[in-house]
Amino acid sequence: MHSQHRYHIWSIIAAVALAACRPTLAPPTSDYLFAWVGDSAGKASDFLAVIDANPASAKYGSVVTTLPTGAVGTHPHHTEAEMPADGHLLANGFHAGRTWLFDLTEPSHPKILTEFGDRAGYSHPHTFVRLSNGNVLATYQYKVDSSAAAHDMGTMKMGAEHATGGLVEMDERGTVVRSGSAADDAIADKRIYPYSVVELRALDRAVSTTTDMDAENKASTAEWMQIWRLSDLRLLKSIALTPGPRGDEQKFTGEPHLLPDGKSLYIHTFNCGMYLVRGLDSASPTATFVKGFQGIDCGVPILTGHWWLQPVPEAHALLALDITDPEHPREVSSVSLGADVGPHWIAIDPSGRRVVLTAGVWSNKDGNRLFVIDFNPATGRLAIDSLFKDPGSARPGIAMSGRSWPHGFSGTAAPHGTVFSR
């Protein structure tokens, strides 16, 4: 063998060995969490809390700062599900029908860019989705002339007669591009209140769900999904989900998520059903029950890769399901959060390896906590991050009650929408 050839071979072997010894770079981690919080007593200002979420930080889990809005008792509810690329986060105070736009580009110095209320004749926004065209698609539950919409800042007339709302496409500051009514004369049920929505850009479709945020509206069963033409927000069809084995899993449709094929959906219901929606590119879409969970009031799920992460309050747990076969989602992991914990909202960080979970929303119990959950996207394994906790506490998670906040509030803080920084 020629010496030059031998040298080439040994160079390759050395390079391979060096690569094998080189540590694998960890995916980037988010340094902050942003929690949208209210005073459960409705007496102090709602606020945005900034929390240290860098595991390498000596102050991991501590509150960095807070930004009060000056509005009281608006019922801080949904934020966007993940931090937008521009660092501007939309958040709603549902009972007041108000929306705030936060500038979080400098996390330790958050700012309010603007706030707005009713748009395009609709009130009480709920969910905000960033569209691929750069605009925002929002669900508005009611018409402005609905008696349910007669409110002052921080109050809402619960149990009133509601009028159907619609979808509004706008920019992030609330400038309306187009809108469409969710009222459907083709169905007998007039209790339709847009809850959440998902974009299917390739099909020129959007799909929305219909749970009423007014818990006093006992007549609303909200088993509907609605299909829209995205380009002009024309409502095309309303489809009622069918019951599962228990008989009521179809009620209170919640979060729709686009599957990896780009044309099918899962829809979760707050009565703990999971439905597979097919044929959205056809004239006859179908929605099939594929999974049920324990109890009712199942929390806000997320879809990441081929994993469905589902909070189940009655089980006091977060579940991970493998959805590689969409017709047969399979539970592969769960993590128990404690008997006093009712998990509700979750969001995942940009690395896809950490989940923030809020629990005990509007609760005075110790279960009113905020957790970080480690997630392994290779195996689906879930595990509580035991280092994310209050100083001196043996219990994971940080308490949202019984603490003093930087802007001076002390009391029972009720967190809802919470997202990681980019």
C-alpha cells in the first residue's frame, strides 16, 4: 500500500474518531417564561410576569419582573401559543373583551405596545393565530350587539342571551383586513361561539371550534367544528361531532391541530374526547372519535412532531401520545403532578424539549402552580423538572399564590397563557 494512501485512510479514521468523541451540541434553550396573570379576587391589576427559565441560571425559576396593565379583573386568559418571531405577544382579558399586545424583545423590560377591544362588529376575542401571510386570525365569540357583550372593563354579563360571533383577520395591532360570521342558517343550533381556529393554507381552509366561555350558558353543547374558506372567511360548513363510547365526548370542542400530512386535523374537546378530521379537501369531511380521556374539563393540548401532549385534570397528569398512526393514538408516557393539581394550559419551547404547564387556574389551593416538564421527542418520555422550583421548597414548580410580586401585588395569582421566549 502506498504511504500516501495509508495516510489518507488514517486521516479518515482519525476524523471519525474525533467526531465520535465530540459532545453533541444541546438544542438552544429558552431563557424566559412569560405568564399572563390575574388577581383571583379581581381587586388588583392584571399583569404579565417574566420568569427566569434558563436552567444554567443561579436564579432559575425566580420572577425577574412584572408588568401590570392597569386593568382589574379582566380575566387574563389565552395568549398566543408560542412566541411570535417579532417578539410581540397578544393576550386577551376575556371578560373585558380586551386584547393587549406586549413587546417582549427585551424580556427583562416588557412593554405594552397597544390594546384594543371589539373588532368588525364582534366582541370577546379568544384565540389568536399567526397566519402564513403575516396577519393574525382571531376568534371573536359574540356580536357586539349581543347582551352578553354589554360589559364594562373587567365585567361580563354571565348567563345572558348570546349572539353568534365570527372570525376576524387583522394585523397584530387590530387593524381589520376581513371578517366572517359564524352564524349558520343550515343548522338548527344557533348557539355557535367561535373558540379556537387553525389555518390550512395549502387547502385555502380554516377550521374553528365552538365552546362558549360563558359557563352559565347551560344550553350550549358546543359539539361543532366549522370549516371556512380562508381567503375570504366565508363559512362553508358546520359539522357536529358524534358521541364516543361514554356518550358525551363530543361536547365543548376546543383546540384543533394540523397533522403532519398538512390536510388532516385532530380536535380535542373539553369533555375529554379526541377526534380525527379527514377529507377537508373534499365536499364531505369526516370527524371520527379516536380517543377518550378520564373525566371532563381536559386541558389545552399541543401537537409537536408525532406527539400529542394532553393535560388531564381528573388524572392530575400530563399524557404523551404517539400519533404516528392517527387512527390509533397510543399513550406512551405520563407524569403525575400531585393530587391537588389540575393541569390546564401547556406550551412548548422552541427546542421541542421543555413544556410549561399551568395548573389550578383561579384556585386558592397549593396546586395553583407553574411547572416545567422535560420532554424527550425521541421517546415521548415526560418528566418533571425538579430544579424549577421556589428557593427552599422541596416541591417542584413555583407557587403562584402566597407570594409578593415585583409591582407590589400580594395574593392569589391566577396564571393562564404562558409561553417560552425564543
